[in-house]
Amino acid sequence: MNIDFTYHNPTRIHFGRTAMNHLEEELNLYGRNILFVYGKNSIKKSGLYDTVMKALAACGKRVTELSGINSNPRYTQVLEGARLVRESHSDLILAVGGGSVVDCAKAISVSAWCDGDPWERYWEKGGKLANPVVPVGSILTMTGTASEMNSGSVITHEEKKLKLGRVFPLAEVTPKFSILNPEFTFSVPKYQMVSGIFDIFSHLMEQYFSGDDDCVSDYLLEGDMLALISAARKAVKDPSDYEARSNIMWCATMGLNKILALSKTQDWEVHMIEHQLGAYTDCAHGIGLAIVSIPYYRHIYKYGLHRFVRFAQNVWKVRPEGKSDEQIALEGIQCLSDFIAEMGIPQRLRDVGATEEMLPLIAESAIKCGGYHVPDTAEVLDILKEAY
Amino acid sequence: MNIDFTYHNPTRIHFGRTAMNHLEEELNLYGRNILFVYGKNSIKKSGLYDTVMKALAACGKRVTELSGINSNPRYTQVLEGARLVRESHSDLILAVGGGSVVDCAKAISVSAWCDGDPWERYWEKGGKLANPVVPVGSILTMTGTASEMNSGSVITHEEKKLKLGRVFPLAEVTPKFSILNPEFTFSVPKYQMVSGIFDIFSHLMEQYFSGDDDCVSDYLLEGDMLALISAARKAVKDPSDYEARSNIMWCATMGLNKILALSKTQDWEVHMIEHQLGAYTDCAHGIGLAIVSIPYYRHIYKYGLHRFVRFAQNVWKVRPEGKSDEQIALEGIQCLSDFIAEMGIPQRLRDVGATEEMLPLIAESAIKCGGYHVPDTAEVLDILKEAY
């Protein structure tokens, strides 16, 4: 643990079949005005909308609704939410949905009382929080982003064709409470489920593929990967397996509540490329990540060979006997590729709405970072072409 | 993650060589009156006492001191601290030392404003918190107990010959902040260092050896064990290896801040036996745990064979080919025993001041719990005799 850190994550997590029993006690901690943010019709179909409205009524809340939040939440929706918070003097923003809805709620929470243009200040320029933040609570219906226990918010500016993530100070922006009932994720279509699974896996790899030291966080990240692989294989066979789905849900929260990233440098280039892919194609986030990952890791593994060898042996149980480090590392990446296929995830960009014309635009606009190597635009274009 | 849970751990952790830079900003969050709790002379020798006093003076604090806290903090000291808090109207209890000092500070924090006898209410009867809790902050100089990020408090009642642990509600009693500078642990004698290492290892095993389900927490516990084994081997060879010592320190905090125990049933019988061993001999906690562990696990492994097989393979890399489950499990326990020897830890009760006459008294008074099997007094006596 060579790199100094401060960690403070005050989100209260209620997890399990009975988690919703805590909703009213949480709501009672806040004032009367609630902005209720959700997606499209799925929570109405499932009955969750009615359950939440009943709890809100029981607590005597005055409710303003903002619905229709997309899988890539848009800045125009953030501005609309911010206006509603100001008009209704919201005491709490209650997000009910997947990571996109929670990300949108957090964006609204920092934007409502911001002077000037929040996009420019917070997402483009990464400016310091300079205004009060409205508290956020969440009830999850999809898993993947860990938005329920972190301070990240990924927003798409449609006009500018930019999808930017901002990580705010953890203790100030992470939800005050999050309710995680794995059964609420059962109604998610299989395609979205495996997208979420790969999103989680990618978060773990983005944090793992960096650094040359012996760091506790890497061992814990491997543990979370192993738990996820085991649960994902069961869930793909039987999406109603509670044990498997609850494990996936907790792997996700642990995977990006930042406690497994402490004292780590990190990568995140796969996410940067996918964010621009998402801005152009609106493809499911986890699917885009899976498609980009294999050519990306085949491109960069030589720069962090020892870590890719470790990944192969510790995560995929590749036996090293009689093999060179290169062979072991590549076998590990092949295991990852096989896992993607096993999940039934598409493996080419052309399958998710990308066109050849988009590739240079995505390569150009993607932010360049990286753990063992920072690729330039030409290298990102090569990776995208391989993925096409 | 079959068992529902609520998790909320609001301790702010400052970790690393620069962690002390945060002391004044933390102190400024509280009122003027500070109860400064510490152990014997080691913080005066190391200069830490002066550093802390200087920070307290710079923040304009009025300081009351309580020193001489033992490695098994005594109830009489808790009562003395509670009296000092009342007399000086302490706004914050600042604990500087190892887990015992922090445990003692937490005991004082719940006892100061308790009507009636806190020992009886909170430790003997496990009663609900029914009075205000004085905030606690900690600066660690030894690692092992994770008291810096949990709500446990183990106190010895000398007159009653009882050493009892109480786990209070996490969010109410865990320290508000903890400062963890691994360099502060360098001055700890090697015997105390390895005692701390085994204490950490034991916390992980107590949480691990229970349950038959596929639970994310077990994978994370294995990750923490693997990180600890790697770091411990380096630290025993070179106690001034910052990377190794910092890893041990973080393994300890993660090992019992309860985030790796979520959705788990647990064991804790080794700790129950050791607590009574400690009440009779005052031996170092981690050393007592190590001595009890091997005969204990050899006694109970059959009841949770699958988990002991998993432990052998995942933690100790025992190869299963051509071996029965029993053989694999026992080989895992032997690896644990070899690790204890490698750490230079004594392996017999007679080496730590226990006498044969004590054994029935310890067996009788130890609380009986367990993960895969709850031993009775006769079984605990057998285990103690084997350990003698």
C-alpha cells in the first residue's frame, strides 16, 4: 500500500430480500419534498413504482417526478431535473432504476444549485464542488455500475457528442442510502444482465491492470473477479438463481465503491474508448466494454507482462508449466475472450451499430489514459479496427 | 449473498506516510475538551506523544490524559476514563496506540454517560445502546484488531476473570477518523508484530470457516489471506520493509471492518477460547490464537470438510491430485501450522504462562460458539490439552 490515501464512504447499504423494509426509515430522515427519478416503464410494470409511491405517501412526502432517463443519461435531462429540484425545493432525490438513473440523480444533485453551466464546470473542466449538494437515495433495479455506493456520474452531452464521467468527492456525492434487492434485477432482460456482468468485470480489470507493487487491493480485486466468474456462469444458465444474482449484485458494489482501488494507480482506457463508442452508437455499456477489451489487452499486455501473467494464473488458473510469460499472458486473455463468448455477448463493433466511418471519430475523441501504456489516437484506431 | 444485511461504516481513514497531516483538520471538527488515551511509554520514546500534544495545542484544545492502558485493557481503566470524560466534559476521545487502546477508548465512549453499571449492561448482557456516545478518533501504532474501523471493544474484568468482547452498532461506535501510518508500527517488537499478524489471520479464518453457500465475502477473505501471507513473509525477514508493513496494516483493517463478513455466518470459537486464556495468563492475543488454532481446526475440520478443502487449495495452493478430501484438508491445516512456525510464534500453551490447572477453568469459562460445530466444555478441554 505504497500510495497514501483517504477513504470515507458513508453510504448505508440495505441488501437482500427484505431491504425495502428500510425505505420508510430512510425517507423519514429528510424533508417533505422528493424528486423521484426513474427510467421508462419497467418499474411500473414490475409494481415497484406503486410500492415506492405508497411509501412516499405513508411518509407524507410531496413528490415531483422525472421519468424517462435513458441507459446513457443525457445532459438535457440533468438540466430538467435541476430545474425541478429548484422549483420544488427538493430535500431528497430518490433514484429508482439502474446505474444510469443513479448517475443522473447524482448529476442533478450537484447541478441544481450550481451557478453557471454545470457541464462545463464539473464534467469538462473537472472543477471543484462549489455549491450545496442535494442528498440522493437509490433503489437499484439493475446492477453493474456501483453508482449506488460511489460518487461517479457519467453523462452524455448529445449536442457535443461527448460522454464524460466525473468522479466527485466520495463522501459528499455518494448516495446517503441504497436499497439493493437482488430480486429487483430478475426482470432485466438477459442481454442487459450480461452487459452488467461485463461492466463489473471491466471495472475490476481497469483497477487491476496497473502498478508493479505488492498491493492488498490487487488480491481483493482477484477475489472479486473469481466470485463474479462463478456467479456469472450460474446466472447465465439460470437467471432466477437468487444466490448467483445476489453475488453478482454485491460483486458490482464492491467492484467500484473504491475500497478495492485504494493505493492503486489504475487504467480506465477501455472505459474511455467505450464512452465515445456509446456517444456514437448508444450501445449497451457492458457490451461495448467487452468488444473493446480483447483487442485492447492484446495490444497492451506486453507493457505490463508480469500482471497479465498473474491475471492468467490467479484468475483463470492457467498452468504455467513449460510456457513462456508471453504464452501464459495470452492464454489468460484468451480465457477472458472465451468467458465473453460463454456469456453470449456480441464480439464485434459492427454488431452493436458502429459503422466504419465512426471509428476515426471515436478514436480521436476518446480520452487517452492507461495503466501500463497510454495509447495514442492511431493505436486506439487500430484497436477499434480489430474490434470492428 | 443469501443473508440480508445493512452495512454502514462511516470511519474516515487516512492511510500512509502523510496520514498525520490530517490530524489537525480532524481535531478542528470537535469541541475544546479532549481525553487523550494511550498506553505506556512507547509513544513518548518514539516522539509521537510530543507530535500529538503539539497538534492539540495548535488547535487550542484542553487535554486530559489517561495513560497506562494494557494490552488487555481492564474494566477499572474504562471506569477511570468514563469519570474523566464526565469531569472534563470531553468532546472527543483521542486514542493513540494499538487495538487495546482503541478498544478501551470505545468502551469509555459508551460508558461515560451510561446509567448503572456499563459492564453488566453492555458486556455481560449485551444490552442496547441507551445513552449518548462520545466520539472517538484514533492514531494507530500497532496493527491487528481493526479496532480503528469497527465497533468492537474487548475488555477484561479482572475481578470476575472475564474477558468479553462486545460489538456495538457499527455506525454509532466505530471511530470517526483513524490515522494509519505504517511507519508508526515499525517500533513494535517482532514478537508483537507476529502476534498482530496472526490476530489478523485469525479474524479472517473466524469469518471464513462457516457456511455452505457460494458467497462473495469468502472470495474476498481468501484474497485478504493471500495478501497477508505474502506480506508477512517479507516483514518477518525485514521488519522495516514499508510495502510489507503497510500491506499488513491494510489487511488488518479490511480483515475486520466487517465488509468482508457481509452475508456470512461466522465461527469465532478460537477467539472465545483465547479470550479466557488471556484472562488467565495475559499472553499476547495473537500468540494465544495461533496456539489454539491448530488443535481447534484439527478437531472441527470434518464438520466443514468442503470449506477446509477449499482453504487448502485456494489459500495454500495444495494440489488435490490423487488425494482424498480429508488429506487435502489436513494438508491445508499443516500449511497453516508451518506458517505459524515460520513466523517464529511459540506453539504450546506452556510457553505463554498457562499451567495445567488453568485448562479446565479456561475450558469451562470460554463462551461456546462455532461455525461448523459448537464444541462443549469437554471438547474445548481436549483442544487445550492438545495445545498444552
